[in-house]
Amino acid sequence: MSVDGWNTVLVLGGIRSGKSEFAESLVTDAPVVRYVATAPEGDPEDTEWATRLAAHRARRPGSWTTEETTEDPRRLADVLESAEPNEMLLVDDLGGWVTVLLDPDHQPADDVATIAELAEAIRGCAARVVLVSPEVGLSLVPTTPLGRAFTDALGAANRAVADACDAVVLVVAGQPVWLKSVATATEPSVPATATAPTAAATAPIVASLADAEPTPEVQLPDVLTHTPPAIPTQEPGNAWAAPTMALPMVSTGLVIQPGMELPMPDEYAGPQAVDRLTTLDVPGAGLGVLDRVVGFAAATQGTSTPAPWGSVRVLLLHGDHAGGAAAGTVAGESARRAAQARAGQGALARLAAESGASLQVVDTPASAPIEDQPALAPEQVESALRYGWRLAEQAADAGVQLLVLGACGAGTEAAAAAVLAATAGAEPPAVLGRVITDSGEIDDAAWMIRCAAVRDALHRTRRSSRGAKDILAELGGGDVAVATGVLLGATARRVPVLLDGPVGLAAGMVSRDLAGQARHWCLLADHGGHPAVRLAADVLGLTPLLDLRMDLGEGANALVALPLLRSVLALSAALPVHPSLAGTDDTDPAADEPESTDPSYADPDLTEPDSTEPDFAEPEPAGPGPASTGADEQPATGWRAG
């Protein structure tokens, strides 16, 4: 759950804002959850309040334990201080806690000291904690002394707890807005005597990260171990609700289903950005094929002058495939690679550090031998899809502007080949690359075993459905399923994804049946020489920008190209219009006047470019609001290869 590095988070929100549902979604994947109830039972004759409490209790999974602190407000601090590191605490909510705090029967001698004790307990808590609290600061001042005492005490408690927590999120009408996160806290601090830089001033700093000397040690997030959340039961007639996600939710579980309508990139911004390139003051013929980068960034950012991607996150999915798919790989090699990346070592971590990108290593469910049995159970597929979706949502909430998707695991290429064979009718030998041993030799025997495993898997599933979830269960496995969820979640939050390697392309193939819009948010920097990537890219309409044929591992090839892509975007945003094209606006009445024959005359309006200031305006961050329902979406634009 601490994908962004935080261990404590405060969830604020108004009445019926969806704050409790959002808080519960944060802890869904935790193996051990202790629900700390703070609200008193209230008047026995108040049936409406009793109904609310019953609804809260019914929403909690049976695996959660519940603890009440209604008798003594100081006991909440004791619960936090005694929590174990492997626990997850959900405190709901501080409004009930303040109610008990002000109750004459339980009121301590010093309310301020009790609030301070709570904040200190949060800072020192060894467990992960999510606290829920009403936001009353936006309401009218109560007209009664008791009402004013409650709002004052709750406001003081919210401020103290927010200061103690690593992250703070405000839920408004079911949509989370992150007010404080570790991602912003880890940014380079501005000196007290300096003025905060503008977006235009910080963009060159981002571009110069590649030239900076790499740090000896890189602090990276811990590896996230995938724990399948409980699958909610959908009862007939159960109403849809979307308190935290852009898609329907049943109870607290995200429902990912075929035919979803997710956002499309801006239809007009991409072509406008490419047309604008022809007007820039460039000495040569222009950017060549890299104008597609400008068109892609413009469409995904919704502006004809896209900015370079500042905040980039690399998701490295680690999951092994058993059986013949992993033939020719050394046992434990993928785990070593994942641990290496986690420690800030190896090619991927080094490149991420030089690019200023964060690196998140994610454990995905292990996959069974596909030649003998399904790779995953259906419930595991559902869980993995939701897990990938949440990874993308958490990245968007942290302000990430570009995701780089990579994978490391035994048997990933064979699993991707099986997915391609099932979705594109490919022949396994044609999309399975040669097996290279650690000593650099070609292992044809291992390659034949992989081909046979994929062949047997396709024969075993010849009568099975070719639906997206069925393919993930039978052939794709955990890493492809999580990658598919990442693509869908990133699409819903309008975050572009830089693909690299067979797993991401296989996920792109599967995502077509779930949401066809996902492929339009994907960019492929290089095919890396993989035949599976070549075929999938052709089917998805993703033309590789480069042909470097590097094979540094999934994710690393994309990071090599990232500085180049950033430089192209920075150049396209900073260059002025060519002098010969400046001032030719049809609305300018001076454009109709004849040109002067005096060579010494030069009209400033005709010689000065429209703008000499680099346009590094940051795009509006991917908002947490719901995705478009598709009613106003447009088809793929002309600049998109396909």
C-alpha cells in the first residue's frame, strides 16, 4: 500500500463525500487490517444513526478485526503506539473521536494535550495507518456553543494529525485530491532566501538530470508483494457507485469488464502540435520521425505546445512463469534482478536515477505451467487487474506524468508469445526470440522447449473462450494481468505509458477487448529486436520511434530513449516562430498593406518572433475525477500511426 513511500495518511471529506469508501480502498490489499471504530453508539432510539453504523460494519471484510475506543479518547493513542509493523490500521473517524473527547463523561483534563498525544503517537506508529476525518472548516460557523466547540476541536485535531501524517487527501464528491504526499516532500527544497521557480525555470533542470553525476546510493520504494484483495459479491439489483475510481464499483471492489468507455487523447491538439513544428525557426528539415513524440505528448496533455515529462515513474513487474515457458533461465535470476533494482543497482536503477525517474518494483502472482493448467485462477485475474489499476491511480495521485512499464521474470517471453498467438493468430516460433544463455551462447534446445510449451498450451485451450480475462487466466499469467490493469488505470487517469518489452505489448493486446482506448495512450520507443514486440506493435498501430536494437532488459531500453524524447519536447516548446512567418495573422490589418521598398525599413512586427520565451507551461495534472463516459470521445487522430 505504501507505493508512494508513506506509512500514514489522513483522508478528509465532507458528509457523504465517499471518504470512508476511499480509505477502505487504500487498505484492501493489506493482509492484516485492524479497524479502529471511534464513534459512540448514540441514542438507542436514533434508528438512522444505527443504520449508518450497521452499513459501515457490513462493508468490512470478514478477515478484518475491529477495535473500539469509544470509552476513552486517550486509548486511540495507546492503540497506535502498540501496533505491530505488519499491521494495517484504519481509524474511522476522528469526528467520533472528538465527540467522545468533548463528552463530559469522558472528557480529559486537557483537550489540547490529548490531541498532541494523538499526533505524537501517529508519528511513532510502527504500523501503517489510514485515518478518516470530517472536513468541517468549509461549513458555516455553528450557532450553538457546543457546535462551535466541536468544530474548533475537530479543526485543531485535523491540523495536528495532518502535520503528523506522511500524506493527506481530500475527498470531494467521491473524487480524491491529494493535498500532501511524500512525492512532493522529496523534491529538492527551495532555499529560504530564494523565490520558488516557475515551471519554465524548472524544465531545464529536468533536462539536465541526465548530465548530473549519478548518486552512489538511490533510495527506492520497497518491493510491493501482491496480496489478492477479497472479491466482493455482486447481488442482483445492487446499485453502482463510484466513490474512488473512474469505473463502477460494487461495494469496495473495482469492476473491470469488457467494453469499458475510457478517455481518448485530444483529437485536435496532436495534429495542431505537428503543424506548429513546421512554423518553428529550425535551421534544418525538422525533427523527422520524432515529430510523432510531439504529437503524442500534445494529444495526451491536451495542448499544442506540450511540455517535457517531468515526473516519471518506472513500474518493474516481477513474476515468474513455471514449466516449459521458463526453459533456459537460471533459477532465481529474476528475483536477483528485482532485488538489484530495489537496492538501486543494475542498469535499470542507474538509468532511472540519471533520468530523475522513480523506480517501483512490484511483485506479481506466480504463474502455473500453461502447457498443463491455467496460469491463474479467475479470481486471481480479477485481483491482478484491480491491483494494476490501483498502481496507475496511485501514480497519478502522486503527480506522475509518464509511466514506463517493464518486467523481469522467467518465462515472460513465452507467455507473451502465447497471448499473441491467441489474440493475433501468430505462430509461436515466429514470435519467440532466441534463448541466450548467461555466457552469451544461443540455446536452441531451450527455445524448442518454449515453443512446445506454447503449442501445448494453445492446444489445451483450443475450445476455451478467447475473451480478455480468459486469455489472462489460461495463458498470460500474473505479470501480464497486472500490466493490463496498469494500462487501463493509466488510461482512465489520462497518464501516458511508455512501453518496453513483450509483457507490456501483450497487455496492450489484451486491453483491446476491455477498453480499446488504452492503446492510444501508449508510446513505443524501441522494439528491442523482439519479434513479439514487432508483431504486437504492428497490430496495435504503435510504430517504434527508434531502432537501436538494445536488449538491456524491459524498462531499461525505454529509459535510454527518455532523455532524447524529453529534449525533443523541450525544443518544440522553446523554439520561436520563424521570422518569415511571424505577424502573418489574417486578423492583422497591417498584413494587407504593401511591403515597403525601402531596404532600411524593417517593421518590428514582421521581424520579431511571436514569443522569445520558452513555453514550458506544465500540463494540467491527471485529475482524480471520473473518466469520460465516451459520449464525446473522438476516433484516433491522423498523427497516430496505425
